[in-house]
Amino acid sequence: MSVLQRKDRQQEKSLELTPGAYSAFAAYLKDSSGISLGDSKQYLVKNRLSTVLRDSEYNALTDLVDALGRGTAPASVQAAILDVMTTNETFWFRDKSHFEILKSRVFGKLGSSIKIWSAACSSGQEPYSISLYFEEYLREQMARSHQNVQILATDISEKIVTDARAAIYGNMSLSRGMPEDLKERYFKQYRDDWKLDSSLTSRVRFQQFNLLKSFDSLGRFDIIFIRNVLIYFPDEIKRTVLERMVRVLNPGGYLFLSSTESLPPGFDLLEPVRDVSGRFYQLKAR
């Protein structure tokens, strides 16, 4: 299909989103991903769903939303909707103090085999940043033979997980937080882009995963990163996700939220730990 034909096809499809259809889509998105849209995101929804509608069998947004509500939309369409509706804003060493805390206060307190979960990992910068900081920790401690890290990186978007697994980043991505000396040390030129060294990528296993599902299959962890994710969830889902995460933390395990997030009121299963460079949480003794 030519670009002109695609444009004509798009123009034939109705982008009207009635209040009822918007409410129905908001309910579907909350049930399927936990994301709460609120009452004023009609323009965002229309803009993002237009690309899904264009490539689908449906002739109108209302038809697409109706199929979602009835459970008849193809799995490929549902996956495409999650891809366009989830936020993938990220950069290297976001909230850098957390990585400094890992290196200065956390890694040394854990055993020889450290298991970490990077939840909602987006395009991979967070889990790869953790792996890189662990490598720097080993260099400083001269402890290469004594400790190892296994990082599970999950995201609801299959597409973003596939892209992250490749560990290939452009200059624009690397300009967002990656120091030049670390770029030279851990990246190699790959055509017009840069590929992360296998010594860092080998520690990271990517998996598509929905935080609304059971965590039982994931195993247990010493450290969990769940940053800039819970802000999109309503309070009841936020609390449920945190309770499930507590259950898969090993005794004395650590949890990191973003610097702008905090635990829900009355959530007392984790103990705040304050550091001069930031705050994180540790599982309370039971």
C-alpha cells in the first residue's frame, strides 16, 4: 500500500470518540494494564489510537472500542493498543542517586548471587544502567569473582521488550545521561548506532509482563526497581502491586521508587531508608 493510499484509507475512517466510547476505553485500559486515564485525555486517546485504527479492520474508533469491550478484538490489536498507550520516556541513570546507593550501600550487603527485577523497564536503559553500575562496583571493589547479578527486565509492551533486548542505541539516546567515558568503555559502534557490550547485556533477561498478573512465576528478588510507573495507577492498583512485590522480595530486600514517588498512606510493609543522596525502601523483618 502506497503512502497516498494509506492516507486516503485513514481519511475514510472515523476518529470520532463519543463520551461513552471514551469511558468504555478508559475502563478497558484500566482493566488490562492498570493505567488510569482520568476524564480529560480524549485528544491523547484519539491521537494514539488513530495509528492502531489505520492498520486494523475497523472503520471507526467506536467500532474498535466496542470490540475491545466485547473481547473480540484480535490479540495483535490489543498489543498494539498497549504499545501506543504506555509511556516509554526514559534515559540513562535516571535518578542517578539510586545507582550510587546500589554501589555504595546495597551491593556490598548482599550475597554472591544478587537477583534484581527492573519492572516496567521500557527500552532498557534502567536494567542496563544497573548492570553497568554493578560492573563499575566490581572494578572498584576488585570483586569480580565473588558476586554476580541476574536482572529480570519486564515491560507490558512486547515491541519495546524486543527493541531493548537488542541493546542498540542511537546518539540521541546516549546523549540522554550516558557519560562519554562510559560510552567509550562499554559501547561499540554498530553501523550508525551503538551496541552495548555483551558483558553487560548477558546479565539482563527481558520478558513481556503485565503487572496486573500474578508474580508467582517470576521468582524472588533482592532488589526491585519500580520507578515512574505507579503514578499511572489508581490507588487500589498501586497498593495491590506493591503488596505483591513485597511477597517476592527476599528477607531484607530493597525496593526503589522514583524520587518523586512515595508509598501509599498506611503502607507499612517497607521501611524507608534515607541516604544523603536519596531515599529507598527495605523490607521489614517479619
